[in-house]
Amino acid sequence: MANIREITLNILMEYDRGGVRKPALLKDSLDKYDYLETRDKAFMKRVVDGCLERQIQIDYILDSFSKTKVEKMQPFIRSLLRMGVYQIMFMDSVPDSAACNESVKLATKHKFSGLKGFVNGVLRNVSRNKDKIEYPDKAKDGGAAYLSVLYSMPEWICRMWLDRYGFDKTEDMLKFFLEPRPTTIRLKAGTDADAFAKELSDASALVHQSKLLPYALELEKTDNIRFLPGFDEGKFFVQDVSSMLVTEIADPKPGQVLVDVCAAPGGKSLHAAERVFDEAADYSSEDLSQSAGVVLSRDVSERKCDLIRENAERMDLANVDVRMHDARIHDQSLESKADILYMDLPCSGLGIIGRKTDIKYNVTKQSLSDLSRLQREIIKTAWDYVKPGGILMYSTCTINREENENVVEHICAELPFEAVDFSDLLPEALKKAPAGSENDSCPLLADQAKKGYIQLLPGEYGTDGFFIAKLRRKG
């Protein structure tokens, strides 16, 4: 019988060995052990995800109770203690005694018998004093160290957000990143939301209707999305509501041509394909690039292009033309081709840390500047794909001004584009202030939309952090 804690420990050690630059590691491991009971896989996922997203706090706790600091520990012992502390601090379903005893057993099994007393002592000390841990002073230095430790966010990111959003808003975002998130799906056009929600409920999924869009559902208690009713039939696509809003705001019409230069994983391309589809068009040609009512979907990776093609076929969308292309290289064939151009460009991902924990440990101040330069390089290369009078949709999944507002200002100053007021296209729920924001100094999204952009902050409306701008090419 597989030792679930040992498998979990091995995954954590692999993350520790290479930093946390392996976002696919947990998924690959769960696929490898797919034969395990759902309960065991849930334990593995909970502990691995928890240890990674809470690593700063866990290491702070260990340093508070261990004479040997975390960075000086042997890699095996460091991962073992992190796993033990996570169970003690954040898993009520696991008795503290079990977390301690099982950790000692693993130390012994892996020939660390000489350190089993150390492991046992540290974990039992944490267990006895977990309600007495002294965290950094909340009132000191604006609360940056306090927020960093309590919510496991690098301190420089906390300082950056404190400077822009203040303490309360920053803490709200950090809390949101650590909350369990539902899986959000976009229903294919024509799918009866109520009837399909019942199908999913009958398959033991917990289903909630999105408060923002009628064709979005939020799912909980889903083991593998591919096994849900309707997946093979192409009734839905996994996509956050914030990403769905790009097409909602772009408002494409049947017969239009839409170009998506950084399309993977394909959610926005496929969403737009439903909107531009023309009943009178013939989409049987292998080359759709000369047709109307199509989405010309491009990405730099053939593997990602194959994924878009696979999903387009699954959802029976024949009007999506997918080709591998580096967005930094100008494609003359696309000049003045697009009624709408999607530029969802590579970004720091600071708005989706709750879904991709590795981001917060891998991003640096230098990488923010590098990404901003890359964005401007792609924009300079691809802006003329938009027809005169056509629309450019610029979007990112970050909340960094340098990658968002500053880039839009650059486009309007250096290129023939002007901002478009899209406040009338916002879902009604986004036109209102978010719950609990009575004393919030941040402007309403409807006011932002009048200036041609919106910045969704993580958790404000239950979505990821996301930036969307709508610009029109002059002439």
C-alpha cells in the first residue's frame, strides 16, 4: 500500500530541489498516482499546495521553534518539517499527534534516525504553542513584514501593494489568494445553464451560478474536470470570469475577423469564435485566414497550439484557425486584417497568485520591467493588424501599473489609438461597488471603463486580478 505522506514528501522535496519553478509537478504527480483513492489524492494536493502557498509563514514558525534555521537544515528534514507544521497549523482533520508521529516514522525510514528526536521535539513544540506564536508587529513599518509572514507573500510585493492600495485593500487581496477557489467554467452558447447545472449536481459536483455572467458556473468537489458530464461533448471550457470579460467587452459580431496573437490556453479565442461565427460562411477550407467570421489564433508553442486545436474540435468550433507564430515577429499577412485584435500578453501574473502559487516566489522587480519591455515589443510589432476603425483589446492577469495603465498610455501616445468608453458593456454587478467597499478610495469600475480600461483586483468581485483595456485604431 502506498504511503501517502511519503509520496507527498517526495513531491515537496522535488519542489525544494529546484525552487518552486515547476508548476506542472503536482499535476504530473497526481496523474501518476491517479489510481489512488480520491481522499488520498485530495490529501496530497492539499498538503503540497498548502506547504507551497504558506511556505514563508511555515518557515517563520520553524525558525521560531528550531535552533537550526530552515535554510541550514538538510533538504529532507526541511521538507519533512514543513509538511508536519502545515498539518499542525492548518489541517483540523489531522490530529497533531499523527502529524508528529508520522513525521518521525518517515525520518527513521529514510535513515535519519539520529534526527528523529529533533523532528519530534520541534513539531511537538509547535503543537503546544501554536496559539502563542509571535508574528511581526502589525503597526511597524506599515505592516509589510506582518503581511508578508501571515499571508506568505514576499515582503517587496507587500510593500509595492501597500504603497498603491493601502493596508486594508492589500490584506483583502492576500486573504483572497489563500482561500479555496472554485473551478469556473464558461458554458458554450446555447447550453441551458439551469439544466446543465442539474446534470453536474447529479454527478456530485457542487454548482453555483456566477453573479457576474449568466453563462458562467462555479464548481466545487470536482476530482477531474474531464470526467464531468458535457466535457467530451464540448459543453463548457474552464475559464475564469475575468478572462471571459475580454470578449464580453470586445463585443465581437458575426462575420468579423478576430486575431489573437498570444492565444494559449485558448479560452478567449474560443469564446470569440462563438460570437463571430457566421451561419452563411463555409468553414470547410483548410485555410480559414481569408474567411469572414473567423478567429486567427496564434501562439509561440506548438504544444499550446495543439491544445487550442483540441479544444476547438471538442467544442465543435470550425472557425478557429490555429498556427504557431512568435508574436514578436511581424506577420505581414495580418496587416489591417483584424476587426478586433486580442493582445493578452505575457505578464507577471500577480493577479492569479491564488491559482498559481509559484508566481509569487519566482517574480522579481527586474522581471516586472523585463515583461513590460516585452509587452511593448509585441505591441510595436503587431498593432497594425488592426483595421482602421478596428478594436485592440489589451489584457493581462496582473495588477502591476507598469504592465497595465502605463502600457495603455504608451499605446495611445505613440500609436494611432484612442480609448473607448465601454461602461455600457460591463455586467450590472460590476457597475456597483464591491461588497464592503464603502470607505474604499479605489475608483468604481464603471468610472474606469469610461476611460477605456478596468483593473479588477483579486477577490473584489470574486474573480482573479485582471486588467482589460479597449482601444480603437484611429482613421
